[in-house]
Amino acid sequence: MLQVLGRAVKRGGVFLVGMTLLIAGAAMLVLPGPGIAVMLLGLVVLSAEFQWAKRILAWARDRGRFLKDQAQSHMPGGNRPPPADPPPTRDRPDQAA
């Protein structure tokens, strides 16, 4: 019984801290502060307990890598072509990881 209660308390705490970080990050998108970084930190915290947060975090990583590759291909001296396959999107769940 105590083990179940402890797990529920831990899960609730992770949810509370992660959602607080997500909300604070969303507010920082219009206020001064590192909004995107705080939102990603919130997803990292939430991904410790929730599968949906892991999926969103994986999508964000893939999208970040894709954007980095795009930016590098447009920089001077970036002779390599952009990647052939775009990252998975919410519109194409069959490609999601």
C-alpha cells in the first residue's frame, strides 16, 4: 500500500514540476527569458514518468536536428546538400518514432 502511495506521490510531483516549467516557459515566450529552453526542461522532467512527454521530446530533438542541418547547408562553406527525408510530423504519424 505504501509503495503504491509513494509511486502516486512521485508521479504527481513530477507532473506538477514539469507542468509548472512548461507554463513558465510558455509565458517566457512573450516575456523576457529563455522560454524554449525552459519548456524543453519541462519536457525532460515529464519524460521521466510519462510516455507522451517522451514522444514529444523525441519529436523536438528530430526537428531540431533537421533545422540545424538546414541552417548548416545554407551557411557559407556548407557544401553538403540538405537531408533528403524531412523529420516526422504530427500530420504523418506513420513516420513518428
